[in-house]
Amino acid sequence: MLTQNHYCGFQRVPSAIFIYTCLILLPACEGDDSAVGINADQTPPACDPEDNTADCSEDPSSEDPDDLAFSFAFEDGALPDALSQNGGVELSQERAFDGESSVKITSDGGGYNRNFISLSLSDSELQEQLYGRMMVWLDEPTTGNGGDFTFVQADGPPQAQWIEAGAPENTNVMYRARVDGGQRNGTLMSNYDTYTDNDGDGATDWLTDCYDHSTTQLPREEWACVEWMFDKANNELKYWLNGEEVTEINVVEKGEGCLGDTQDGEWTAPESFEVIHFGIEQYSPEVPPRTMFIDDIALGESYIGCPN
């Protein structure tokens, strides 16, 4: 189901209603969360409006769920019109976190492939800063390490300072939530990338491909709540897993390193966030086929929190 609160409205690169009032308004909810590994105590504490010394302006528990810009519960028998799709995407009743349906993402492995549902942000209030949340169920691959893919990406055009420095105007600037591979088998990472290939040689003309690693693994074969915040003003990325902030991969301006030095390691946000993508984009020839289910997507201007 697509709900409209204000209005309603993933590029090839190398390399619900479901917000429960008790979660948003109370410091903890009763109920058994063990099936999805979500601990109500991990959600940010409620701000006490009776405490005159407290600043409740940033308190997620005081956020009205009606202020969500977008929410998708996938219960109408078809993908919402606002979402486009690419690659292995289908509505499925095979699994669901809430209700009867979710989006099933199937990736082929063995090299580059892109399997996304995508949402335009061009007419939204989320182009400067956005918070997001979705429930994901990721399989345990039978071969390979199962890592090295992007599962959330928000992108847009470069800022003027980098165009003046030589970045092509059609460069796609990307803030990403990603799962790492190799020796960091299946762990979460932040990724920043810029891509355009005007000469057709298969390599970007403006190389950054920056990274920031964690030791936190994205759970497999169980529902998990993943959240993120992308902020243009501060060139900042933040992440949460099952309500707990993954501080290892929070980035402000610069992360651990980059493959290219065109921007001196700076993770400069796009001029505006134009599109957001959810699913699996794979890159390496070694990655195996895999499956992800996505449910209960929500986007807004402030912290949202996990469903109960």
C-alpha cells in the first residue's frame, strides 16, 4: 500500500502502514520482537516534554508518523506506480515482515548486475536531507562470500565546485549503504562513488569510490531493520541496524579512504538527491547469486524508527 501524506510521488556503475504509534511515542513497546532480532530497548529513548532542560526538537519518538513523505507496505497486489524497477524484481507472497507481501529481489551473481526498485525524489522535500527505513531478509548464499553489493543508494548531480574542478556535468554522485565482500564477509559499509563514462571505455571519468568499513554483519535469513540518513549540508551519512546506530560507518566529509583522489577523499553530497534505489547491485565476478526480500519502506525528514 502506498500512502500519500504530502504527495507521492535506483545508473550503472562499476565497482507501513507500518509505523506503530507505540514505537514512535513511547520509550518501549510491549510485544515479542525476538523473531526479527529487534530489541525495543535499542530504539532511541523518548524525550520528556515535561523536562524543561530537554531539547525534543531532534527526538525521534516525538515525530508524528503522518509526517512521512513516502511509505510502502506492498499489499495492493502490484508495485506502487511511484516505484520503477530494474532487473530481478517481483512482488512476492513467499515472505513478508508485515502483511502478506514483500518485494523479492533476485541477483544473478558472477559480475555486474543491477536489481533495484527506484523512487524519484525530484518533487519531494527530501532532496537536501533524508531519513529512511526498510525491513530486509537476506539469504545465506550456498557459494562464495555473499558480499560486495549495494542495497540502498541515493544519487544526483555533482555540486558546482567539482564541475569547476573538472568533473563532467553528467557525473552521477552516489551515497550508498553497501555489504562488503572479501575478508570482510557480509559486513556493512558506507560507500561514496561518482560515475560517468563519456569515452565508453568502461571506467568512470571521475574516480572516487570511497569506503568506510564496519565489523557489523547484515543478518541473514531473518528480518532486519536497516535505517540511514543522508545529509547534503554536512556531507554526512549515518546508519542504524535493528535500532542501534552503526557508528563505525557514520561518515562526515571523509571516510577511511578512496580508490581515486579526484576529490581529495571528500564525500561531497550531490547537489540534490534526485533518486533513491533499494535492492541488490553487484559488481565482482566472484559474487554469488542471492535473494533479498524488502518490506515496509519509509522515508521522511527526520528519524523514523523500526516497526514493532
